[in-house]
Amino acid sequence: MAGSVNKVILVGNLGRDPEVRSFQNGGKVCNLRIATSENWKDRNTGERRERTEWHSVAIFNEGLVRVAEQYLRKGSKVYVEGQLQTRKWQDQSGQDRYSTEVVLQGFGSTLVMLDGRSEGGGYGGGQSSGYGGGQSGGYSEPYAAQSSAPAPASGGIDDDEIPF
Amino acid sequence: MAGSVNKVILVGNLGRDPEVRSFQNGGKVCNLRIATSENWKDRNTGERRERTEWHSVAIFNEGLVRVAEQYLRKGSKVYVEGQLQTRKWQDQSGQDRYSTEVVLQGFGSTLVMLDGRSEGGGYGGGQSSGYGGGQSGGYSEPYAAQSSAPAPASGGIDDDEIPF
Amino acid sequence: MAGSVNKVILVGNLGRDPEVRSFQNGGKVCNLRIATSENWKDRNTGERRERTEWHSVAIFNEGLVRVAEQYLRKGSKVYVEGQLQTRKWQDQSGQDRYSTEVVLQGFGSTLVMLDGRSEGGGYGGGQSSGYGGGQSGGYSEPYAAQSSAPAPASGGIDDDEIPF
Amino acid sequence: MAGSVNKVILVGNLGRDPEVRSFQNGGKVCNLRIATSENWKDRNTGERRERTEWHSVAIFNEGLVRVAEQYLRKGSKVYVEGQLQTRKWQDQSGQDRYSTEVVLQGFGSTLVMLDGRSEGGGYGGGQSSGYGGGQSGGYSEPYAAQSSAPAPASGGIDDDEIPF
DNA sequence: TTTT
DNA sequence: TTTT
């Protein structure tokens, strides 16, 4: 289908450490459990209530897997932007089951660390974007600002993967 | 939890007519099936491929249910903005099952019709927002623009519900 | 025009304390300066570069003004969601000038504090949403989750303003 | 700065045909004027009001420039996703002036045509994404869906630029 | 299972 | 003028 958009934006905290698994072909997936929650006052009782939603996030992008693995821990606050995907699988009894995840893979996927609490090393947080930007031409006036900022949105950590 | 965001944005087409059900208490839910899809060229074979994702949308907001019921049909293109929610339920064998939906309910939920195909009447499409805006004060200079536009994001169709 | 969306999402830090001004009619506006920035490696020189963008945010929503005033300070990290608006004004020489701002006003505007650094009091951060949610009906099965969470996205702080 | 997000999402109609200019170095920029508008009922007078906001969009991404040039026309409805950027320039009298635009350039920028009205050819609309996806590894089970959809969000039109 |  |  032409003309569609599939976008999920979450800001929340990890319920546990990231879990990374490797595939036979060398690829990796990193799974996160992210909690979002909201408070409201019950219309009838007037009492304050809270509801927490747990989200399953699957990161396939190599650079973002590296960031998640290295810098995120249980309790970390993150901004993630990805796509909704539902997978079909079979349970032990052979029945069809479905799991819906927020998938970070390829273009437009983003992972931004929002605190430094969980970092073991000296890295102080940082944005990492799925597939790096870059730009097919250098621009001159009248867009000097862009000219001097060839790939403003490119992720820092993926640089070695940007195929220029 | 303080400080979280749970947002889904979809632009896609309805796979079938909206389905509306009523609750005992007079409330309604409207369920949509929305398709988004993407094309890419296979890295290995070089052939063009397409993948369609189907999303379950549940609208609880009274005004948006009315809009969906009245103006959306199979094939309609829509922009929806809501929240990810996973419900737990029991199948016939008593096993726990989970369904993840995009829920439009309350603050920040939006439904925007993007074509006129499905409209039976003269209504030419329009944005409808969950719970209307409104503003607690009238503003004067230097924000004349806002002053004259007290509730710029308010939906048109919910007006009778906006407590001005 | 029917069928349009105007949405800005920023995550960044305040460059200075929030500035609140009052209007004659009792309304208030709170102005924020929010920095976002990005890093990239220059394609030609290979050196690391950074570009910071400064955003002007104007909050008209009463509840959000209160939150910003009370909890945000220079350096605070925030998530804001609002609309792009361009105002026309005259400079001293009578020439037309234009200023573009991210406006938080009414439906769909959001302000989420992402750190606790700036809080003077005991309030530990929290999401505050423009105009509170609420729900026009109580729902029963089969959407028990929603039934027990009537207005999941409603802001906590605005509750007294929700007109039920 | 680490940890920031700068995102604008618009759905609206072009007020005039796209304007494309070339730079000395061969780069191009395509400027769009996009209208979004909203309706509301005046709190005081009760009358229906409308406010239209005009947005300046600058597309630097080569593939998206091509799409805009070829398929968009005055009146076309589009979804755009880009970044807020403010440029400084000097007017004739040498005074500093600022212009804020929605910039589509590099990672995360998106342009989706939402109608077919403006197309001269047989192309029925389509999503086009800034810098194509692609994936650094092939995935196997248990994520078969992803395995067979290596770059789900890649744009169709940029394919010749995707460096596989 | 997070966070406040 | 923030932040890392």
C-alpha cells in the first residue's frame, strides 16, 4: 500500500536489563521491556489511580543493539521510536498465537537515553539513530546552516556503518 | 509513573467497515482494522517486496466513535493517534491470551479522515479530536493570534461536548 | 481545512528558567527556550560536529503553565508536544516580522518532565497534560482494563479543572 | 547534546506547487507551503471559527526532492515528518531576520502522499523515505517476519540510492 | 518488571 | 541560553 505511516513513540523505564540474543547468521536482537504509566483521579470515587502499561520492544538495528546493550539497564529511562509489528507463532499445543512488539529496525527508528543512571562506563548518554543520515550533496547559500551541518540527524554511534 | 509517553501514530486504510458495539452502561466501542504497508527491495534477490501490517484500533471516545461510525468505511484512509494497550483475556480453554490494540480514549487521541470516499453525506472530511480543547482564559496581546483562536485544536464534531 | 495535523515533539533542555507573564484578563503565558542538538561526523573532514537548535515554546494551558513555573528550571530536561504557530508582529520601524513558536494550548498539548534536578519541593516529577481526559461512559467487559481505567491519559495536575 | 528529539509531523495541503532550486554544487532544495487548519466554536460568541496555519517546508533529501517535484502539486495532501530549524539571514537593510522551517533532510525525514490528485502519471501515490533502510544482518527465526522483511520502512523511490 |  |  502506498501512503502509510506506522509509528510508535514511547518514553518510559526499563523493567529489566536488556536481553540480547544472537542469530546463526550473526545478527542480533535486543529485547526491552518498557513501562509507561498514567495517573488519573477516578470520576466516581475521586481517588487517585494508576495504570502501568508494559511494552515489548525488539531492536534489530545493529548500532542500536550495541547502545542498548552497553548503556541501558533496568530502570533506565528511554525515548524509543519504532514501528508496531505483530508476529504469529505457535505455542506448544500448536495453536496460533500473536505477539505485538515495537520494532526498531531500519529507517526512522530511534533510541535516546534520557538518564545516565545506568551507565557503567564513562559515556554520558547520547542519541543513536538507526541508519545514519548523511546527505547526497553539500549545500551552499542560502541554506548555510544546512550546508555546514551535512547530516544533522545522524547518529553518532553508527558512524562506522554509514556507507559513504 | 511520572514522565512517560505512550503514543501511536498510524496512517493507513480500513480493511473493513468499522464495527461498533454497545456496553450495558450505554458506552460504545468502535473497532477498526487498519493496514499499513511498506515496500522494499530485497537485498539478496533484488526483487521488490511488500509487507502489510494489520492494526487493531479500539475507539472509546464518544465523539470519535460517532465520526468513525458515520464517515469511515472499508477502504477509508485515516490518520489515528492513540495509545498502545495490551489486554489479557482467556480463550475457550481458559488459557491466558493477550491482545494489543491502539486505543483512542481521552486526552490526545485523534482521528482524521484523509479522503472523502466513504462519506455518504455532504460532509467533506474533517478532524475530530477526542476531548475538546477550550481554554481557561482569554488571551490578549501580544499573542493576538492565540487570543482570537481560543481553542485551535478542538475537534469540530465534539463541540456539543466541549464545556464552554 | 478538514483533515490536518500540526504536531511538534521535542525532547531537550531548558536554556534558562521559564518566564511567565500575565495578561490583563488573568490569563498567563509561560515561555520556554529548549535546546535540541545533534552530533554527526563530517563526511569530508571526518571530524565530529555538533549543531544546537533553539526552540521557543509558549504554554497557554493553565495547568501546564503551573507545572512549568513550579518544576522547571534552566537545565531541566523535558518532553513537550504542541503545535507550530507563526505570529506576525511589527518591529520598532513598523516592519512586519514573524516569529514561529511551539504552542502548548488545548487539546493534545503535553509537557513531561524527564528529570528531577530542578525541583525545589517534594514533587518528584510527573506528567501533566493540557486538558484532562475523562470519559463519557464507564465501560464494562470485554474491555475490563479500560473499564477500570476510565481516563488513563488524564493529567494529574489538571484534575480540578476537568469539567465533570 | 545527547538525548534530544526534534520532530515535526504535519498533515496538510500544498498552497502552491513545489518550488525547486539548485545549488552550485548540484544539490537541490524543494520548498513547500503546507496549510493546516483547525475549527472551533468561539467560547464567547458561540460562532464557528477557523484558523489556518501556513508552514514552510524545505526538503534537502535528494530522493524526496524528486518525489515532491514529480508528484506533488498545489492542493496535494501530504504527510511530512522532519525537524524544526531556524535560519538567520539579513534583510536588505542588513538587519538580522529569522525564518523557521520544517526541514526534511537525512535520517527520519518522511514524505507521504495522501491523495492522487496531483499525479500526472500512473503512479498511484507512495511513501518515500529520506535515507533508505537496509539492514546490516539477515535475521532468522524466531523473528521470521522480520527476516523476510529486511528493511520494512525503506522508501520505494529511493531504492537506487540504497547502498546495498 | 520500571518509575514517582 | 541547555546538555554531553
